[in-house]
Amino acid sequence: MWKGIIAASMFMGCSFFSNASIIKDTVIVHKDARMDVLTSKQIVTNKKASLQTSSGQYKGYRVQVVSTTNRDQAFKIKGELLSRFPDQKTYALFQSPNFKVRIGNFLKKADAEKFKLQLQKYYTTGVFVIEDAIDYTPTKEEEELLLQQ
């Protein structure tokens, strides 16, 4: 008797799968139109977040001019940079045991490299471009351009 039940169930199973291969399955998704709006807003938010650090500053580049243990020398160079390049912000920071002097807020490395070439006329050694969190507030047009990239 068990053999008959097993054989019948196998026959029904085979016939079920043979019918399944003939029927074409389709899935119809009914979604709320607001999902598209929400998705596009999330895309913009993600792009904006990818350009910023966790502190809210933008990811960018600065040019480091000097790294020295002499505090007076670092602040002297910072003063020189302020007088030579008044349109650029300068930064003096202490990372034990060194004082580092950096200048500029550049979004693109190419812009920082161009500025580095100008600096190398005055400071021949120890000038290089570094990746850093920069102070930057984009205009509406710049923000739209950044989000399109």
C-alpha cells in the first residue's frame, strides 16, 4: 500500500513540475509613486554624504609647506604665507612633536598641485599636497555640479 501512495505522489509531483514549466510566471509590482521621490532624495543625500567627512567638512586637499619641531619657525612661515597669499587660508597645527603649516582649501587635487607649483618658488623643499578635511561652503550651482559627478 505504501508503494502505491509513494508512486501516486511521485506521479502527481512530476505532473506538477511539468505544468510549471509551461506556465510563464510574471510578477506585477504595485508601488506608491512617492517611492520614486523618496529614492531620488536618498540618492542626493548619499552623494552629498560621500563628499563630506563625519564632522560635516568636505573631503579635499591642502598644501603642506613645512613640518618642524620649532614653533617659532612654523608661525613665521604661516605669517609669510598670509602676506604672500592673502586670498588663501593658512593653518598651523600641532601633531606631537611637529608643528605643521598648511594652506588652502581645494576640492580637486589638480588645483592643489597648481598652487603647490606657486609655493615651490618660495619654499623649495618639503612642499606637498595632502588629503584633508577642508572648510568649504558650495554655492547652489556648485552643489548641483558636485552632485551630478
